Amino acid sequence: MRIYLFIAAVAGGVTYLLTPLIRHIAIEIGAVGEVRARDVHTVPTPRMGGLGMLIGFTVAMLFASRIPFIEGLFAQSHQAWVILAGAIMISLLGMADDLWDLDWMLKLAGQLLISVFVAWGGLQIISLPLGSLVTASPSLSMAITAFLIVASINAVNFVDGLDGLASGIVAIGGIAFAIYSYIIARSSPSYASMATLIDIAMVGMCVGFILHNWHPAKLFMGDSGSMLLGYLITCASIVMTGRLDPASIHASIYLPVFMPILLPMLVLCLAIVRRLSKGQSPMHPDRMHLHHRMLRIGHTVQGAVLILWGWASLIAFGSIMILFFKAQYVLIGFLIAAALLTVATMYPYLKHRIPEIREENAISGTDAQHASVGRARGDKTRGGR
């Protein structure tokens, strides 16, 4: 465990130290995000922070390849180098978008090509969390792998709308996944796990970047960062499926594998459905994301981010609790936490809405009373006649 913590510290330290330099470079080359109608920030802010995150991750992986406890993972197969190559390519694609605002179809094509390359290089999903369902052929495995990577890349991109939101959600999911993958790895002859290594390096770089990205952010991660995060968290999950035997492991053990990406995936699906229902492109930008709605009802940027971090924690850590406690106890705890988070989420709305409802009820009551008095007087007059 101490070695993994060291790797996380290396990734976080390098990312933190390099981010100010990356910010300066972004300003010099014009990678500055102009304020758009859908944006929350009000001043142009440099982006391309994903470059610093990529360097932090790369340095951590190179350190890991020289550590005796982990170096066997790099010697046994070239999977680690394929994943690293894919990370570099996906970040370069994101940097191109940060600089030149690529057309969404071109960007999606690039994501798909990189995902297919990585799958062809050996990163393929082995089994699915559906009982004993195993991918039937290498072609099907490559197709599912590429689809999951592309979907995850865009899911994280969709939640990258507030300072510290995407990096925090991924880091929280990554911490839960690191605990899960470490527990699974301890059941094998060697504790070394490629899934844990990728995940822990990713968590480290997220923490190093958040220190510069907390509101008001000095630098945005841009597509070079959000796409990298979506890519890495899915790679760790896919590597993990290779360590699980679906024939001998209960389906609940699979549950935490893809949980870290569940909240971003939910946001992605809601956005696609919403836009298609309006006859718009799935990639059409708008201000209807969950974080935008939270700001509209009265949350501050920091408050909205912290509450969404809370939901991410509930989903991520709630899933691994099944490994330690009975399902009914986990469900009870989950429902209590969800109720508290729901109250926190809706509090600004309720704070303003409840007095309005009381006032409306008071006015309605007064009107009803006046109407009743009017009817009584009318009846009395008719009776006198």
C-alpha cells in the first residue's frame, strides 16, 4: 500500500508543480477559453491543464516501472505501455480541441480511433457484470472496449462544467476503486495490480490539479484533461475485469468495477435524451446540465461542487460496502445518505419556495374568506326580500 501511496504522491506532486507552467504556456499560445453563453465563469481563463495531468501520470508510471514490487507488471506484458500511449494520444486530441475547437464529429472520430488502437493493443474487456457472461470473441471484446472508452471519455467531459467538479468526482470514484482493486489483488499470489496502479496515479494527478482548479480556477483542465480522466478510469475498470472469474465470483463483486463512472454516465444519458427530445444534436451545448440547474436554484459554485462530490461518494463507496456488510444494511445506509443529500441539494429551492407557498396559501385563504363573507351577505339580503 505504501508503494501505491508513493506513486500517487509522485503523480500529484508533478502535476501540482507543473500546472503553473502549463498555465503560462496556455496563455502564450492562445489556449484561453472565451466566455460562452453556457459557461459559468465570467472571465477568459486558460485551459489545457490536462497537459500537466498527463505529465504527472506519465512520470508516475515511469517511476512505477522501476520499482521492484511493480516492475513485473511492465515486464509481463506491454499493456501498461499501450495504455500510456493511448493516454498521450487522447490528451493530444484534447489539446487540439482546446486550441482550435474541433468539430464534435472529428473529435468523436479521433476518440474512436484511439480506443480501437488501445483495444487492438491488448486492453480488452474480458467479462461483463451480468452473471457469467463472457465476451464471445476478440472482435466483440474490442467493440465493447472501444464503446466503453468513448462513452466514458464523453461522460466525464459532460460533467466538467464547474471548477473542481470533474477532477473531484473522478478522484472520489478512483479512491473507492483503489480500495476495491487492492482487496481483490490481495487474493492473488502477487499484490501488484495494474488496475490499482493506473487508478492510484490518476487519483494523485487529480488531487494535484484540484489545488489549482478550485473556484475561482486559475486554469481549466480543458478537453485534454477531461478526456484523459474518462479514458484512464475506464482503462482501470477494464483491466480489473481480467482479474475476475465470472464463473466463481458473485455478481455483487462486479458491482464496484464500473461504479466510479456511473454519475458521469447518468449525466451523459440525461443530456443525450434531453437534446434528442428537442430535435437537437446529442453534442449540442446547453445550460441544462445538473450543475447548471443547481446554480439556478441558488447554490454557489463551491456548494454545488461539494454536494455533487457527496453524490459521487455515495455511489462509489456505497458500492464497495457490499463487500463488507450485508446488502440490507448497505441499502438502509444508502437510503439515509441519499435522503440527506436530497435535502442538501434542494435546500436553496425549498428555502425560497416554502415562504412563497405559505404566502400563496395565506392569500388564497383570505380570498376564500372574503368570498364566503360575500356569499353570506348575499344570502341574508335575499332572505330579507
